[in-house]
Amino acid sequence: MKTNKVIFVPISAQPEIFDNLVPPVASSKTVPNWYKDLCSFGGDSKNLKDLKPSNDRSSDGSNVSTKLCMPFLDAMTCGYMYVLEDDLNIQLDNDGIPEIFWEKNLMIMDKRINVDIAIPQDCHPIPFGIKMHWYYQTPPGYSLLFTHPLNRPDLPFYVSSGIIDCDIWGLPVFLPFFLKKGFEGIIKQGTPLIQMIPIKREPWELVIDKDEKTIDKHVVREEKRRSHITAHYKKTTWQKKYY
């Protein structure tokens, strides 16, 4: 199996800078405890005997939890994470406006001049920006999707998305960062900030196929879900991803 490489290069190898940096990590290293603690069946059980199928699509829609949903886990663990390089101390002033502090001699956050994009309703309309300290490079023909960590609405911030053709241009990004209203406290060093997902640039075309044979093929595939009590997708379809 051919292994592609995403190369991350620090902005400086000088100890006074490099020693303060935290390298990106595989997204699988940042799976949150709330997901790890999920049980598989019935909300609070890991035993198959506690499964109570009650859905016309059999077990895939019955009393199972997100812990058995491989597409959910694949999204959460795909690619790499740019993580927070110091604790961020968030304080609200007398007007409820957030102020951000940290200890390291690094520009971790900065402010944008104005807001000209849509802002999540639960966030302050203050355009902070993440100051990235790593260059990055992909093999020819590959880009990186930079986005808010997938399936992580629990994080006290929101990050905008962008796609960088970093086989050509791999300069540090400055992504908009919006804090959620009401949050006050510490966002710990190592918290995932940006998920970076390799994507291959190649032509695509949208096709609508109404052929009855094609529809029947998919209907049969859908009915085969009934052949397993649980995890039909994992047992018949899912492919392990490597990052």
C-alpha cells in the first residue's frame, strides 16, 4: 500500500521558538472522553443482550448508540489536528466582551479588523484569528481541507473552513476563530483547533441516474442491512483509514 505523507515544518528551529511549539497530531489522538465513554446499546449498556430492535430498518436504527456508527468516528478521526499551543485563559469584561490571555511568548491569537462573514448565532461577533506556526506540504495533486474539528460542537469556539492547495502553497493560515457566548475559563493546551483533511484534486461530475436496475440494486443493498443484528456497515463495508 502506497503511503502518502503530509509534512509539517516549524516556522523556526531556534530553541526559543521551537521549544514552545506543539506539533500537529493525527486526529485519532484527540478523540474526546465523551465519545470514549459512550456505551453501545440502550444508552447505558455495552451488552448486546440489552439491544431492543424496534425499527423497520432493523438494528441500524434501533437501540444502538453513536459508538457503533463508523462514519461518525471516521469523520472525527480523519486527517490531522492543529492543536492549541498554550492554555488560553478566557475572561469576560464588565460588558461581557471576551478577553484572551496566554503565557508563552507566541502570538497564538490575533484580532481581525472587521467581520465580513456569517457568524454562528451562539458566538461573540468578535473576529479573533488563529496564528498558525507550521508550514505544511502534501504530495502533488493533494490539498488540505482546514475546518472546525468534525463532530465537536462541544468545543467552546467555532473555526471557519478553507481549502489550501498546499502542494504549491503551504504557508501558515489565519483562520477566523469565534468564541461561544457565555464561556469563561481555560481552553487547555492540546485542544484540537483545526482539523486538516487531505483531499485529492481531480475532476468530478454530478450524475442523476433514474434507471430502474440501478435503483433495484440499491434497494437490495439496503434490505441486506437486516442480515446483521448490529453494525452491518462495519462488518460488510467499512474500510480502515490510515493517517
